[in-house]
Amino acid sequence: MIERLIAIMARLRGPDGCEWDRAQTFATIAPYTIEEAYEVADAIERSNLSELKDELGDLLLQVVFHSRIAEEQGVFGFGDVVAAISDKMERRHPHIFGDEAEGGHHRWEEVKAAERVTKGATGALSGVATGLPALLRAEKLQKRAARVGFDWPDAAGPRAKIDEELAEVEGATTPEDVAEEIGDLLFTTVNWARHHGVDPEAALRAANAKFERRFAAMEKEAGASFPALSLDEKEALWVRAKAAE
């Protein structure tokens, strides 16, 4: 089955193929790859397995697309991608595919750390992808730092730091300083969430969904007059939408 998809992509990228597909590069396709990954996550969050099947196909197409571009450049092909991830999975599970009797997730992390050194990592934070969503990247950076002992002992540390960062936001005197201090505040909030065992990215997605749901209820109740309502009237609608949940 995968051979059919590979052949389709080769045809699309061929001399008599699709003009749009032929014009694409790694860089121009990358945003679509990220978008498709989020659409997979969205289908999972909504428990829509029919859409999940379609979205996984769209994501797989992105892998095939990137692989085809690389093959045209003589770098690697789809088969090399499959071989690389297969080798990695076996290497990171020596207790399953090797001769080690014990292992588990802690061995996974040890092997990953060794791989980063092999790839030229210069520190504990090396290799955390810059293209990750900011909240997710903040959490990963903090977890890496924690592995080498740079972490609060409990949630009280980041909670106190939040108050400190709030004061620094309020004391900032230029737009640039305000932006920097709010960034520090967000970073510290991610740290607090991590210490509570909360996935900050998932928590914010849930908050976004809740806001959308309540806002839609407000618009539905008010009808076409919603934009012209006063802020107090809109706040009353919000309170009712919240109570209705």
C-alpha cells in the first residue's frame, strides 16, 4: 500500500506532474507538516476515529513528500526514513530487542542522551527543537534542566517566582521590557504547571476550547445585537454561559 502512495508522490513531483507539488521545498512544506500533526491531535481530542484515519493519512503524506524531495536531491529516500526509525526504536529498547534483562523508560532516556552526545550535543539543552510550540518547548527545556539538578524541589518554588515575575511586569517601563517580563512570567507558569503534573499545552488547549464554547453561547443568546452590547451586558451573558455549564 505504501508503494502506491510513494508512486503517486513521484508522479506529482515529476516533469508532467502537478505544478504546485513540483514547486515545493522542505521549507514551504514544513508548515503543512506541523498543521497536519495538530489536526491528528485534534481528531484524537474529539475522539473522532473516522477523522483520525484521514488525518493520519495526511500526516503520512507529509513524510512521503519530504522523503521524495530528499530523494530527488540524492540525500535519502522513504526507505531510509523507515530504516532509521526502526533502528532507533530497537536501539532505545535494548531490554526488548537486545540482550539486556532490564530497562524501561529510564533506559530510553539514557539512550537518547547518548545519541545527543554522538550528534554533537554541547549541553543538557542541546537538541530541543526550536520549531516546537512555545509552551511545549518551555516544558521540555525545564525537564532537561531538571535532569541535571537545576529545578525547584516542589511547586512552592515556581509559585513564589510567579509573584516575583508579576511584580517585574508591573514595574517594566518600556514595551520591550513588558514583553520580556511577560515571557518570563509565562515560562514560570509552565514550570508551575509541570510541578503539578499538568501538561501546559493541553491545559491551554482546554482553556481555549472552553472560551470558544462560552463565547458561542453568548453570541447565540444575544443574536445579531451582540457586538453593540455594552461590556457589562456582555459580562452578564458570560456569567450565564458559565453557569449553564
